[in-house]
Amino acid sequence: METALTGCTTEADTVSDNLSKSADSFQVQRRVVFFNGITDKYLLTIEGICSLNANSTTKLTVTCKVGKGKYKKHYLGLSDNVSYFVEQTDAKYEDAYHYKVLFRPEEIIPDMDLHTSK
């Protein structure tokens, strides 16, 4: 019989997870710096309300909100001498005793058009 452990996350784990979800919902100000690890020179800096996708070892995608309903997406290649770091530039309150669940119906039903009475 397999037993699942529940309630074993730490306060830091919950806050970290909530901060990540907030950043992916364009609520966190960040600075992303790309640098050459051999020369120690900065190659590129992206600052703003940005979400990151680092699911690849050779590519980083940075999507930034630049206005109401306006976004810019950047694709950056990584190599053995080019790396990056991400800094959260503003503090953000996150509740350590509550977790977040983000429900995005457009992800479940991607071709949905919303019409309101306005």
C-alpha cells in the first residue's frame, strides 16, 4: 500500500511557489541579466513585469507585460559561456498559509471568445 505525505511543505516552499505563480501572472517586477561567463561582461538586460520559461537547457523565453493587454516575448539562446540570473526588484507580499491556484479557462478552451453585455 502506498502512503502519500501531505502537509510536508515548508513556509518557504509555499511562499516561493506563490511568488512564482504571481510572476507568471505578471505581478512581479524583475530584472533578467545575461552575461558571458568567460569575460564577465553583461550582454543583455530585460527589466519589467516579466514571466520566464526556463524549461530548456539551451533557450530561455522571457515574456513581459508592457501595457494593458500588451506583451513582448523574447527568446534567448544559452550556451556553455552565456548564462543569466533573475532578480526580483520589488518586494511582494505573499501569504505563507495559503496556496494559489490559477484557473485560466482560455488554456482549457483555447478558441474561446468572450462577449459581455458592455
